[in-house]
Amino acid sequence: MQDIINRFISYVTIDTESDPNSETTPSTEKQWNLANKLVDELKAIGMHDVTIDKHSYVMATLPSNVSHQVPTIGFVAHFDTTPDFTGANVTPQIVENYDGKDIVLNKEQNIVLSPNYFKDLLLYKGQTLITTNGLTLLGADDKAGITEIVTAMEYLINNPEVKHGKIRVCFTPDEEIGRGADLFDVKKFGADWAYTMDGSQIGELEYENFNAAGVKITFKGKSVHPGYAKGKMINSMLLANDFINELPKNEIPQETKGYEGFFHVTQLSGSIEETKLELIIRDHDMKKFKERKKMVENITKKFNKKYAKQFGEDIVITEIKDQYYNMKEKVEPVMFIVDLAEKAMKSLGIKPLIKPIRGGTDGCRLSYMGLPCPNIFAGGHNFHGKYEYVPVESMKKAVDVIIKIAELTATTDFSKKKK
């Protein structure tokens, strides 16, 4: 437990925030600091073939310790943190034997992590929690996953009596800005399948995620003196507002759950003459996903038709770009890899929580790149903000799951499994 705490804190105190406006990979130079540390650490614990490429992707191998043929499996996590909330100067707080009451994260600013609002806290009474100091995120997404993978590899190296096949690990940059799999070398990785350790609550096991698209819309306007604007002025900010109001009112993140999709406005800025709107489209069902994109296109056409005579050209310019797709299509043909993880959890007394991801992981991209890659819990809660926390016991259980998957892979007959 203490080794997990020490390793995790050594990772989260390194700022690795990614930058969606950067055109480099990694998107920020500071991500190299943790990437290089991981290279040194993997070598120190005895991993083989430790490499880091020019884009900071870190890979390493744990050789098989059995004589028979075993599939090569992989474990993946990302080391960047979201740009949505600062990850600089992270100062973790350790709460031992949590009593089920409010946790004061920052007394000066009266920032409190309360089970009255975050009811999941009550699942961890009596356990050790690591929290923020109320001023930054924690970075358990996904430094908890990295901690668990490295710890599991170290355990397997130090305990050769636990039989396993060849295991590959990879730590990636820029997952939080949707680019973590962009330059992932699947062929070099060489695994038959893998698991991302990037889920939340203990027991989570996921092989379904959103189909996702990003939308950028530019609204054009005409600025005229307001005293003489009758029939002449076109306020692009009001156009953007009208466009948003054309979208279904209740199909937004805060009103949806489970398999329900949504439209989510993420950015809006502008002036009378030009306004830029960004939103994301999400849906698990491919048909509904396509319908959502079509709806945005139809609203665009409606606005352009309405203002065609007055403006003389398209007044709304819309760009829709697919980001990732539901990994279910690629994982279902090899469902035994999900069954294996489920069996591992049950054997450890962990209740599997098999549910769709209301988001995406590197795994969904990798699945479409030829590496089927379900997602397993890393243990954290309230990612991307100051209320983030992770129970140490959940991280320990994730380590146990990795070890058990490795063990089961070495003792399972895959001859009848279809890939």
C-alpha cells in the first residue's frame, strides 16, 4: 500500500497538462518529464526492451516465464492530464481511515469534499483516500493507471512463481485532447489484445463507448450603427444563440445517462461580425450518431437559406469531424478478452460493473487500429477537477486484477477462441 502511495504521488506531482492548441506530439514539453522518469523506472524494476520514441510513447516488455505458447497481452495508460483544470503544483492530501464525513480540501477557500454531494465517498469508509488540496486536479486520470501497471509488473518480476506469458506495456501522451492513439505503433507494440487501465470506480469493466464527433461553426454577421440597424444589422452572436436553441433542449450532458447521447456546447466566443461555436456530439448507437450529425447539417442549411438574400453567401459555416467510434464493434468478435477480465475480478472478490463508457479512451481508438482494448477501472473519482480523489485500496485491487489477468492468460486454452 505504501509503495503504491509513494509511486502515485511521485507521478501526480509532475505537471503533464496537455494542450489542444499545440500541433506537436507531445503537445507540451513538460510531458517529457514524466515520460523519461517512467523509462528510468521501468529499467530499474527489470523490464526489458524499454523504449521511448520521438513523440514520448513509452513501451516495455515483461518476457514470458512459461515454456508453452501464450498470447501476448498489453496494458496501456496515459500520462497527460486534462487542460480543463490546472494540473500544476499538485499537492496531494492523504486521508487515512476515512470516517464518512466531510473532507476539508482547502480551509482558506472553504472547499469541501462532502459525501452529501459525492455519495460514492461512502463506499470507502475505513479506507485510505488521496485527494487534492482543493486548488488543482489530482491526476488519477490516468496516473493511477500508470501506478497500477508499473506496480503489477514489479510484482511479477519479483515473484516468478506467478506464471504469465509475454506482457507489453505502453504509456502515452495527449489522451486528454483526443490524440493519445494518433502515433501509437500497434505493430511495434505487438500484443494480441490489451487493456487500458483508465476507468473510474472499482469493478468497472467497459467495452462500449460513445461514437464521437467535434463540431466547429462560424457565424458571420454585419455590423451597422445600432441607430440605423433596422433591416441591415446581422448579429452573429445572436445567430449562434438561435442555432443552439434549435438543438434538443434535454439532450445535453447534465440531462442524460447510460446509453443516452447528447450535444454539448464547449466553447462560444465572438463579436457582431463573427462568432465561433464549438460543440461535441456523442452517441453509443451509430445510427443515432449519424442522425445527430445530420441534424446539425440541416440546421446549418436552414440558417443559410433564411439569410441567403440578405447576406448574399452562406452565413453559417459548419465543420464536423469524427473523433472516435464505439469499440464494441471490434471487441465483440473477441469477447473472451472481456470474459477473462471479468473472471479475474470475480476471483478476487470484485463485483464487475460492466457498463458503457460515457466518453472515450485510447482503447477505443486502438481497437479500430487492430488492437482490441477494453477498459478496466483505475479507481479514481471526480476526474478533471478539484474534487478528484482515489482510494488506495482500489488501486491495490487494480494491481491484483492486472496480475490475475496475466496469470489466467497463461493458464487458459485459447485454441478454441476466435479472434
